[in-house]
Amino acid sequence: MAVGARQLETDRVIVTEWRFPSGAHTGWHTHQYDYVVVPLVTGALLLETPLGQVTAQLTAGQSYARERGVEHDVINANDFEFAFIEIELKP
């Protein structure tokens, strides 16, 4: 399993560092908040979604954002540890 370490929580944000050994995954989940991901590593993540599999190529330091409601299982498709920072934006 992926390991999440909460770094900070305020009334506005939750900041979590996620680390995935090769092949590890988050388990199915639905995001309750809008969020921003900041990859710490360059590589690929496999996303299992209700519509099928999607591979996301991520580059260290190149952030992306998604709105709440995203449902998926995130899997490290690399042969090395993958890590990113997730910043959830509370309403």
C-alpha cells in the first residue's frame, strides 16, 4: 500500500506526502476536496477509474489540479519508489 504522511492541516488545507513503493497503490477512494498534486519524482502512475485504466506521466515539480469527486485507485507503475505532495483545499 501507498503510505501517506500528513504534514499539515489547517482550516483551509490538508498537505500530505504520499510514497509508493513499486507496485503499491492507494486503494479505491473518492476525493472530498479540490486538490493539487506536486510530483517529487518523474515517472508514471496507473489510474484505475470507473471508466477503465489511464496512465499518467508525471514530471517532478510540475503540478496539476483536480476538482473534488475524482474516484480512482492510484498505482505506482514504475520499478522505483514514486512520491508526491497532495494539497487538499477545504471550502
